[in-house]
Amino acid sequence: MKVKKILETCLYSKNLDDAQKFYGDLLGLKLHSRSGERHLFFQCGDSMVMIFNPEETGQPGQAVPFHGSRGPGHIAFSVPENDLPDWYKYLTEKGVTIEADIIWPEGGRSLYFRDESNNSVELASPRIWGLGNQ
């Protein structure tokens, strides 16, 4: 038996309307589903990005075990390295502050910025982990 990859990952936001605009409209992720003020599920390639409202998911007694995080989380999206200059330009034109633009010593590049809930969002070329430029 072996774990193959990450199927889903999640961040937390108390404002799902803002999160839907950020991840759906700004970053272009496809909205899979929304459940009121509880969660948003976005498709990202063959994985899922889930945005949960911790006020809703942090309550025990639900079918799915309760969970919820306080404070900023982090997510990194894989993008082709050649697309990063275009992403930089697009994001800054949309008013997104780039916190860091790092060219890594071992190869690859990352752009860091924040979503509306102060989560750290990274766009990175897979070379940062020696995975080529998929």
C-alpha cells in the first residue's frame, strides 16, 4: 500500500463570498459546489481545494468529524514557470500585493500573496521541489 498524491486540501475563511471571488474569479478555479455558508469546493486539475468556514465546520456532531483552523494557512498551486511573469502582471493589475517573488537557488520560482482571509497563497513552478516544470 502506498499513498499516491494529495486528493484534497483545505483552507479556512469566514467570508465565503470573498473566497469564491478570489479562488474562482481571480485565480480561475472551477467551482464544484457550495453549501451555504459552510463550504466551497473548487476543482484544481485532478485535485480539490476546499474552503471551509471554521464557524460551521468546527462544531461537533456532524457526519464529517469537526475541524477548523484559526489563523492563516498556506497553499501552493503548481504553474508552469514560464507563466509566472504573466501571473505577476495579472495579479498586480488586479490589485493583489505580491509579498515575495523568489527564484530558488536549486531552481524554480515562487510568487507569494494573500487571500481575503490572510491565507498565504503561492504560485510555484514544480522545479522548486525538483519535479520538472509540469
